[in-house]
Amino acid sequence: MALTIFQAEAEAKWRWGGLLGRGFARYSQALRLPFEVGTRRFGAIKIRGRGVSWEGAFRNAESLKNGVAVSG
């Protein structure tokens, strides 16, 4: 079952949220990989993963963390 925007936002907050930063999830229809997850800290945004689904975006973020870039 696919994640909803609310579930993706909760997952991002759990993974990357903290005292100084906050995890977020967003959908941008105009992008090739429209689902994005990342962190917001002091107004600056860092995209941690992108994909064709929320699950893909989280997999992408995990693969980038481990030093292997994999799209979607």
C-alpha cells in the first residue's frame, strides 16, 4: 500500500527531525521525480531523496546516505 502525504511527512519528521531541523515531504508535479523528502533548517531546504513515489524518494535518500546514487 502506497504512503499518503501525511505518512510521508511523519516518516521524514521521524527520520530527520530534531532540535534544529525538521523533516518534510513535498510533491512538485512539474519535476521529473515529483516526490521529494528532506530537511528544513533555519529556512534552508536540503533535499535528501527524490522519486516517482514516496517510497522511491525514501529509498533514494537511503541510497545517497550510503554513498550510492540511485534514482527513483
